[in-house]
Amino acid sequence: MSWGTELWDQFDNLEKHTQWGIDILEKYIKFVKERTEIELSYAKQLRNLAKKYQPKKNSKEEEEYRYTACKAFLSTLNEMNDYAGQHEVISENMTSNITVELARYVQELKQERKSYFHDGRKAQQHIEICWKQLESSKRRFERDCKEADRAQQYFEKMDADINVTKADVEKARQQAQVRHQMAEDSKADYSSILQKFNHEQHEYYHTHIPNIFQKIQEMEERRIVRIGESMKTYAEVDRQVIPIIGKCLDEIVKAAESIDQKNDSQLVIEAYKSGFEPPGDIEFEDYTQPMKRTVSDNSLSNSREGKSELKFGGKSKGKLWPFIKKNKVLMGATPEDFSNLPPEQRRKKLQQKVDELNKEIQKEMDQRDAITKMKDVYLKNPQMGDPASLDHKLAEVSQNIEKLRLEAQKFEAWLAEVEGRLPARSEQGRRQSGMFDAQNPATVNSCAQDRESPDGSYTEEQSQEGEVKVLATDFDDEFDEEEPLPAIGTCKALYTFEGQNEGTVSVVEGETLYVIEEDKGDGWTRIRRNEDEEGYVPTSYVEVYLDKNAKGAKTYI
């Protein structure tokens, strides 16, 4: 099977076919190039996606990644980065191993094809010139033969005519001989050119063209083989990264399997545990006696007078004092000893502060040791430096260490007090540190009441320090002198609510009231109907319209 023998007369079609082959190769190169661009774009999108969901440094979101589920998600994001990297590898390998190589090969193929068809056209032009020479000699031979025949006939006619002179006859005979000789020469030339043409034609169709077409066939077959090899490379480039992609996916599965729901639950306990004891039973207060009530064991303070108790009971109608106290604490600055936090959270903060101070102390001590060593070197080798030049720095570092140690001792004392390692310094100290003993049940019950919402639910935002500070002062006088809170908006009751607990207010569906304190996260909103009647209603029972210009109002989107 050879193009030279089978397709000897299909020069133009072969030229078109080989050009089509090059076009196919260039189309495949374009296909691979677009694939590499897709891989790069996909990798970039994956990296952007992973970066988008990465936790921001030094943010609350970063703290959430203590949980195993969040750690697994973070591992997934990191693996997605590696996954994206493999797609970049695919793009790079396809570019270098396919598109660049094939582009170079196409240029070589075009040059080779151009050379072969140039030789073919040259052979065609040669055989065409030979054919024209043959046709020219043939026509000349034919013309000379006709001229010789006419000259012979003219001679014979002159020779038969008796009226023609002998000189004219001789002249006609000589002319006939000349024409005859010219015909013989044309015949010999035609015969020679014909033989030469036949030889050239034989060479053209049996040697030159077959050789050229054979080279073109081999060139075309190499092109076909090359495009097949490139397709294999295309698959292999993908196949090479499959194990690494598989490892990335395996790591994602491994990260998912590392999720420990019990550990995450324990972290939630550590993050939000207050350390308070659940509230005890509320003792019965007998209102049937006509006499002035005495202070019960679970009242505000076991040292209050009856007058103060009555004054509190009458003045606070429609109010719930734990919520009032809570607002004052939230608005104040955070104390240095974190006494505004529940005991367990306070212990964690103090421990964290102690650890930070110990690290700073160790850092300063390392710096002091380094300066001391340098001073010793200067003492032994005065030419390296003046030892006295380091005294000021050494004194400064020592002073910093002493300050940090005093600071650490202060926080360790607070920590020890919270953990119960040291005895409470005073009743006031016990209250500020959140330590309550069994000899003060009234205080414990008051704290329990502090942590209840109007519906009896636990409110974790309560500040222990705020509770005891309110109790430690003359609460009644402070309460009497308190100015009413300004309205920060209005609300419309969506449903009827019967306020049966102390501190709540009953509302009727469709009623409009003033909002004096928005929901702090416990599900209750503080409202006012008139100057003497205010309290709490469930946030879900009202539709709030806050005044943006009011102090303390938040903007909700």
C-alpha cells in the first residue's frame, strides 16, 4: 500500500489532505491550550474559595477552630489548596509536554510538507516542459513532412511540363531534396525528443512521484502517530496527579473522621460554664399577716430593716431589680480582676493572664541572662566592649522582671481565691470574687434570682460582681434615687401576654408601648406603659421600632 503507486494522479488531493492533517493537529493544540486555561482558572477559583472561608487571624472566628468539627473544616480548606495545586500541575505539564512540543512539531511539519510538494511541483514542471518540447518537435516534423510532399509534387509537375526550362526543373528538384532533408532531420529530432520524454515520463510516474508521495505518506503517518502519542500524554498528565488528589481526598475523609462530638461538647462547657450553683428553693412568704413583714431568709439582705423592705416592695412595682442591676454592670468598664465574669469564666481569664505574664517573665529573664553573658565576655575581653555600658540595660530588664512578678503574684492571688486555694479575705472579698459559703443562704438565693429571667429561665449574661456590689451598698437608697430610663423607641403588641411573674407587664394585642431597653439576648424586652408601670414582655410578642437617634439604640438590618 503506497500512495506513490495507488495515488499517482492525486497530487492536488494529497496536498489538500495533508493541509487538513495539519489543521487537525493545530485544532488539537488549541483544545489542549484551552484545557490548561480551564485548569488554571479552576485552581484559582478553588484557592480563592479556600481563602474566603479561612478564619481571620486574631478574630473571634479563629477561636471557633478549637472545635474538632471546625478543625476538620480547616483541614478540608488546606487540602483544597493542595487539590488546586494539582490542577495547576496538570496545566503546566500539558503546556510543556503537549502544546509547546506540538507547536514546534507543527512548524517542522509545515516545512517538511512544503519541501515535498515543492519537489513534486518541480517534477511536474519538468515533465510539462518535456511534453511541450515533444509537442513542438512533433509539429515541426509534421510541418516539414508536408512541406517536403508539396516540394516533391511541384518538382514532379515541373518535370512533366515540356514548356518549363531545364533550369527550373533542376531548381524544383533541389528544393524538393532540401525539404525532404529537413523532414528527415525533424523526424530524427522528434524521435530523439520522444524517447527522452518517454524516459522522463517513466521516471516521473515510477520514480520521482512515488518517492515524493512515499515521503508525504510517511510524514502524514508520523503526524497521526504523534497526535496519538499526545493524546496518551494528555491522559497520563491527568493520571499522574490522581494519587495525590486521592491523598487530598483521603486527608479530608481522615479529618472528617477525627471529629469528636464529645470533645466539642466539653469545649462548649469550658467556654460557657459560669461556675454558679443552680438556684435553691424560694421560701414561702406569708402575706396574710396584717403586721409589717419581716425580712425573709431569701430577701435582698438579712440586715435590711422592714421599712426598707416595704419601700422596695412598693417602689419597685412593675420593675425587676436584677435586670436594672444587670444594665449598670454591662455599661461599666471591665475590672482588672475580671470579677464581672462568672466564677468559671473568671478562673479561665485569670489563668490565661497568669500564663501570659509567666511567658513575659521568662522572656525578660532570657534577655537578662544574655546581657549577663555579654557583660562577662566584656569583662574578660575589654577590647570587645565596655561592661559598664550594659549596666543600665541590665537594671532596666531586672526592673521589668520585678514588675511582671508583682503583677503575676496579684493575678495568682485572685486565681487562688477563685479556685478556693486561699481563704477569703473578707465578706466583701468573697462577694467580689464570686465565692459564696453555706453560711449566707440569703446571698446565694439572691444570686440565683439574679440569674433568672422573668419567666424563670437562666440568664448567663449576669455579672457576679455586679450582683454583690449592688447588695453591698445601700440598695434601697440607690433604687429610690434612680432616674427613669429614657425611651429608645416604641413597640406594638402582636399577641396578648398575661404577665404573672414579678417584673413582667401584661399587654393586649395591638397595644402600643414605649421601649426603654431592647432585648439583651435573654428573649425579653423592657417596656413602659406610663410613668409608674414598666416591666418586661417576651420579645417575640412585640414588634419593636427603635429610634435611631436614641442613645443606646442599635440599628437592625
